[in-house]
Amino acid sequence: MALVASLSAWATEQDNTTVSHDCVDLGLPSGTLWATTNIGATNPEDFGDYFAWGETQPKDVYDWSTYMWCNGSNFALTKYNNDSSHGNNGFVDNKTELDPEDDAATANWGSEWRMPSLEQIQELLNNCTTQWTAINGVNGRLLTSTINGETLFLPANGHLDGSTFNGGWGNYWSRTLDTSFSPQAYYLNFGSGLVRTYSLGRHQGFSVRAVRFMTYSITLPESFENGMVTCDKESATEGETVTLTVTPDNGYELETLTVTTVDATSGAPIRANVVLTEGDNGTYTFDMPAAPVTVSASFKESAPTSIDDINATAKTGQRYNLMGQPVGKDYKGIVIEDGQKIIVK
């Protein structure tokens, strides 16, 4: 099973129809992949749906009276608040980022997708040049990676305030709260002559451009000799914790366990430098590197640990002490020889 990092991710719509959401690898240091369309859009230049920050469905009116996470005003927040003066009856939860269930990307496209964090937006801007241009008559910003030359187009989608559409600018939510003023959240804002991150009232309707991380495969043999190794996942993102469970057959023990990074194109081993940490009950964990990996293991016969573990077919004339360890003819004390207990003086 060789899985190369894919630039097409899959989600299931409410009618159980499987659909693909494409993304582009801009070579960003974090491994973040950016979707090529907005949530609710078909083409890169389409505006798509609009969401209040922390809401997962579009609506007709975007103001504080209709906002999900307040009791009618920005001084009565009921979730995502760091200042009691803005909380409903002094409510504070000190949350700084959207929970997945309140993330429009996760709710609409599945668990591998998120709204970008403020840091991910800043990483995008730091590693791309931007050009004000038009695609199919729609103005927006074309971002070109300074790392690998790949491009991403963000249309100038405007935003909704109340029921009024305000066009001409690009506005894209992050999932990051403005902790200095909890009624606001950070977003990417741009026009024909300006690109910046800023914060604005959470009740307003902005577009969402989703992100996900590069995923790499974890390959295990279909079977092992004299034991078994299982993994808690088939693929993982860089830095994700992966757990292996080792189960030797009766009379055997683990001899070697190796996790080797492999070339994503040829599948050939590159290096065996993935560090394993031993846990309880035969478990081992490692942090996923930025490459596919292959797991290998070997098992050996267990050494006897007591007299009860000595096989009755042991070599004739071989003596064992009471711990089941082989001893020489000059050993003094109680020994077992050919299944008989004797005393050597």
C-alpha cells in the first residue's frame, strides 16, 4: 500500500455522494495545502458561500441579532470570549480558535479540512508574491509561491453586513479569535493595492478558503513471521503521533522493529532514522516524518526465564540452574539435567 501525498481530498455530502475538493501544494514550510475553491464554490473565481465566524451555514441576515454565539449583542458573547465585559452575564471561556464543530470548512467538507489559522495565512503571504488580476472577468489576487512556483487565486469576494453586500475587496476568515477584542476575529483582507491580515466583527459574512495538511502513508507487510504488528492509522500528517502494537506469538519475543522513510515516487527506502518510543503493553509510538514510511519487524524465540520454561527436548547432558540458564559441568549446586533434578557438590 503506497500512498503518495494527494492533491485531491474527498468528503461526503449529506446525500452520501462522494465529491472531491482539490488543493494546491505551494511548498509551504508547515506542509499546509490550500483548497483551490471557496466553500460552496465550483470554480476558483466563484465567491461561494458566506459565513459568520463560528457558524457553519449561510443565512439571510448577518448581524448581532442573528449571530449564533451571542445573546443579541457583541457585549453578550456566549462562546469564544476572553473578556468578561463582553460575555453574557460575564461569561468567559478563553478559547482562542474555533472548535472543529464550529469550523465551516470542517462542517462542510469533513474532518481533514479546517479554516486557516492566522499563522497559516501569514505563512501564505510570507512565501508568495501577490498580483491583482482577473480570471474570467472576476478580480482578485493571484498568489505565486516563491518556493515552487505553484499558484492560488482568491477572488475579491466582498462581504455581507446585515443583508447588504459590500463588494470590491477580498475577505476570508481565519479560525483565530482576536483575543485583544473578543467580538472580532482575524481575516485576510485585500484590494487592488493592499494585502493584509486584520480583525473585524464576527457577525459579518465572509468567504472561507479551507486548508489541510499533507498526508503520508504508513505501510506494513500483510503478515509477519512468529508475531504481528498493527498500526492505529493507515496515513498521517507530519508530526502526528502514530502508535504500533507488537504481539509476538507464544514462545517468541520482538527482535527488531524499524520504521523506514521511503521515496514517495519509487518506494525505495531512504533512511531508518525514525525514533520509536516504547510504551506499555507492547506499544511503540513515533512522530510521523514528512514522507511515507514502511514498518518492518522480526521476532525470535524467547529465552527461558525459569525452570518451568525449559523444553523437555533439551540437549542430552546439558545442565540448567533453577533459573533455567545453561551451566557448565563445573557448576555447583542444584541443577536440572535431562529432566532430572540433581545436586552437584
